[in-house]
Amino acid sequence: MLSSVERPIGGKLAAHLRATMLGTAGEHIVFSHGFGTDKSAWSQIAPPLSLGARCVLFDLPGASPVLPVSFDERRYRSIAGYADDLLNLLDELEISRCTYVGHSVSGMVGVLAAIEAPERFSKLVLLNASPRYINCPGYVGGFETGEIDALLEAMSSNYQAWVAGFSSLVMPAGLPSALADFSAGLLSMRPDVSTRIARMIFQGDTRHILPQLKVPTLLLQSREDVAVPPEVAAYLLAKIPAAELKWIDAAGHLPHMSAPDQVLEVLRGHLY
């Protein structure tokens, strides 16, 4: 449900992605959510920032509000399809330049889009993002191949049980409301669509494109994230030419939901 200040915008693609805007003046800040959530994940972040900016929010294809029938597996077999959607959405909304805030997989979506069209982005903010989740020689991603295989198998065999376990794993304890919101987002996705998206994310590898990114980039990372260990943030910092790293003293993979005040404090200091 839209808030009293959130309004739908744009044309066909914006309607498909349920794009909305908060704020009426200032630079455009485009928010893109991670796996298992939708644009409502930014409900504690975008409204305060919209007092000095125009905040654009939308749902990634496959997220709960976007009907599964609209999910094109061929188009979204890699992050390239999502990056194309992002650039096409900016075209449709006539946004010539913006700051982009992407959580988790949306971080790498923004990286690819900014490599393709650097003139469209003044800054990227990558929140708990990772270019590769699987360990390999010389790189710590956080998971072994067998662990990812087991995760995908669990999703396919008993999706509801997997949601309960995964949600508790990536969301810090003591936050029942945030845990319930994240679990509800996962449960609202069709299991086969969710599993295909998870496979694309967890088996993907975008490390090779990082040195091509020239847009100034803020890496925003929780100190305790079971999905994205500190080594990943250090790797991104080393490979992205114009990057800086800020740590959030919070646990979990979704700090914008579990520790929004800390995320807001950093964003206010870097976006205005």
C-alpha cells in the first residue's frame, strides 16, 4: 500500500515494476532491494531522505508484488536483465543522472548498469553487496560449493522450512518484526521463481567487471553478515577504483531493516 506521500510514476515499465516516488525536489536517489524483499524494505530509509531528494523505489521482477507470470526466466538468468531494466526505467522516467542505492544482488546490478552508462550515475551505494558468494582459491565469498548446492536443494524440497531457517540466519536475533517482514517477503514469492533467482545470485560471479567501474562508490557493510563476510567488502574496496568503505556496527544481511538509524546516518553524510 502506498503511503500518503508516495506516488506512482512513469509509464509501462514503471507500472510493471510498481515504481513510486517520494519527495518533490532535489537529486534523484534510486533504491533497489535485495532477494526476498520488495521496495517496502526501504520504508525506514527513503521517507526521511525524501525531505531533501526525490526517492525512486521499484520492485525487481520476481519479487512478491510482481506477478510470477511476468517473470521471464531467460531475461533474468543473470544480472544483465535487471541492469537493462534499471537503465530503461531511468530512460522512461527521464532521469538523466542519479545516486543509486542497491542492497545485496542489486548492488551488482547497479555496478553493471553504471559500467554500461556511467554518465547516468553520480554515485553508487552498495549495501552488503557481493560479487561472488562461493569460496575459491584466493577469494573468500562465505560459502563452499556444497553449501550452496544444499541451500538450493532445501529450497526445492521444502520451501517453507527453508524460509524459516534462512530468515533466522540472515536477520539478527531480537527483531521479531523485521524477521517476520523478511520471512513474509520470501513466502510471498512462488517457490520455483524464488529458487531460480537464488541460483542466479548464489552461483553468479561478477568479480571480473569490478575494475571497469569508474563511478564513485560507497561500500556500506554490516560487521556481522553471515551471507557477506568482511573479506568480501575488503575485496570490493581493492577492486573498485573509486570506492570507500564504511562499516555499520550491526549484525545481519539486511541492516536497512534491522538497523535503519545507522544506515540513515551514513547515507545522510554521503548523499547530501
